[in-house]
Amino acid sequence: MEDALERWRSEKTAAYLSGTVAAYEPDPAKAHLFREMAHAAEEQAAILAKDLEPVPAFAPSLRSRVTASLIRIFGPRAMKPVLSALWRRHAQGRGVGRQ
């Protein structure tokens, strides 16, 4: 169950950050892509939530809240290296790229 909880938190965090990027991305096409990513992460979290009893309330981590604040202040493009590192971490947590 701990694994499901961590994966659920990872998906909720991805949705939170993707939604923040979408809200502050000036390019409409890119903003749309990030909204779709946020939606996909929420859908995945809903699937994972079926394995959790009870489903906890989601609260973004301090790192995620700080990152979201920096996105609001500096914009997504300035935060690209940080976001790239966070999404790489998220992908590794999902087993993407593992052998």
C-alpha cells in the first residue's frame, strides 16, 4: 500500500505542477499541452486511489509549493531546468526508463 500511496502522491504532484505551468505559460499551445498533462496525471491518481483506503487529502510538498511560487514569479520558461529535473524524478518513480 505504501507504494500505491507514493505513486498517488507523485501523480497528484505532477498534476499540481503541470496545472501551475499551464496557468502561467504564455504560449496557448504549450499551456494546452500542460493542461492535458495535468488532466492525465489526475486520471492516473484516481486509478491509484482505488488501492488506498482511505484516500488522503493531497497537500503539495514544500518543494512543490516553492517551485509553483517560483513559476508564478519568474514564469515557466525561467524554471525549465528545475521543472525538467522534477519531471525526470517523477518519471523515474513511475519506472519509466528502468531496465
